[in-house]
Amino acid sequence: MLEIFQEIYNQTPLEFWIIVLFFVWAIICLWRIFLKAWRKWWEAVIPARHIYVLFKISKRVNPWFWILLSLPVISYWLAFLLAISIFTLNWGLAEILYWIINFVGILAVAIYAIMLYGLTLAFWKTKWFMLWLFFFWPIFFWILAFDKSTYIWNK
């Protein structure tokens, strides 16, 4: 595994450090948002846990959350079936799987937007802030993390 990172670093050092800074940026923003919502700081670092906590903060933990977490697995299996159907020249099944994969992606984006809407409401933000957060999330997560807004649903 270390060899893979060394190979990536040796080939494209600038892109590697941009990606590292991007992840550090995201973790810092999540860390601050979690502290504002009276959550523990370490929850921002654990990959699946931070999604769960974001849904908890936005008061949107329901069956949609579990569907969202299962969508990547569903997409990988559908893509695998799509590759098999193309390889076996089953074009009818390939077209159906293609549209199902697109629908799963749209569903994931819709569930993410619902979570962002709850997150903006939880910090006294407007619907317009949610739209800006959806499209320009690196900037607006930073704003949400470091502005003076307070969490509406305190313990």
C-alpha cells in the first residue's frame, strides 16, 4: 500500500498535495461543525461515522440514511452486472442497468440535498445558504464551521 502512495507522489507531487490539503480542509470544517453541534471532535475523522453524525445533526436519521449508505455498494454491483451484460452482448439488460445506475446516482444526490437542508436549518441558515453549500461546499462548509452561528437543537 505504501508503494502505491509513493508512486502517486513521485508521478504528480503537486496534485498529491492538493488532494491532501483538500482532505485536511474537509476534516477541519467537519471538526468545527461537530464541536458547534456538541458532538465529539474525533467523529469527523472516522469515514462512515461523520456521515452518520451529519445526519444526526440535521435531524435526518431515518431509513433514507441507510439507503444512502447502501447506494455505493448497489452502484458497484450494478456496474459489475453492466460490464457482464456488455461483455455477453446482452444490450437490453445493459440499457436497463445503465438507467438504474443513473437513477441511483440521482437518488444519492437528492438524499444528500435533504441532509444539507436539515444542516442549514440546524445552524439558523436560509434555504439560499443550502443551495450555495450544495454547489460550493468547500467554501460554505468553511463559512458554516467558522461563523458565529449556533446549533438550534442543543441537548
